[in-house]
Amino acid sequence: MNKNIVLLAGRIGSDPDIKETASGKLAKFSLATSETWKGRDGEKKEKTQWHRCVAFGRTADFIAERMSKGAGVFIEGTIEYGEYTTKDGVVKNTTDIKCHRLDVWKWPDNGGAGVRPRPSGDAHRAKYADDDIPF
């Protein structure tokens, strides 16, 4: 059996970059994951890895509406490798995490600053008066 499955739990490193494409919404963001251990000297050590993440469709919609820097999330996805050539002719390799599922595991400690509020249902209702509904 061959499977390409990536599971990450970390914090969103910057506000997601949201783009509208012909096939729907696209969300790009960085995710920081850290591991800690005690070194031989007994001191606590920490290493942070940064992951480039991309999401499409409903996952991208959720990210666009609710996620921002600092939110703690769990991601399930696949790893994708690519390459491109710079204008100077240098070939660069890329590694992206294609995010298929995102769950919030920790809301930021700063009063929810890492999570955008849900749009109010009243905002939609105010747009249409009951008299304008054709049924």
C-alpha cells in the first residue's frame, strides 16, 4: 500500500494569503511546528520547522473566513514537491503541504485575535426585507 499522508499540528505563522481563481478560492499560509527536548547539558532545546501550506475549495473558504496569524490548527493533507526556474535560470525546488482538512485545536490566548469572527446572520438579513421575498 502506498499513501501520501501528512498530519501536522502547529500555529499559523501569518495571515493567510487568499486568492480567487477560476476554479474557486485558494488559501496559502505558513505553519510553524515545534519540537522540544532536553540536551545532554540538561537545557531545554527547541526546533521550529516552517511549512508552506495551500488549501482549495471549502477548506480555503473556512481559512479565509476564520483563520489568521496565531491560530493553532491540526492539518491533514498531502506533501507535494515541485520546481520552478527563476528569471536568472536557476532551478528552485518547492515543498508544499496540500491541506485537505483543517481543525482548530487551540484558539489564541490573546482573546481570539487569531480567529476572525463569523459573519453575522443579521448582515445578510438586513440586505433583504421580508417584503422583497417573492413567496
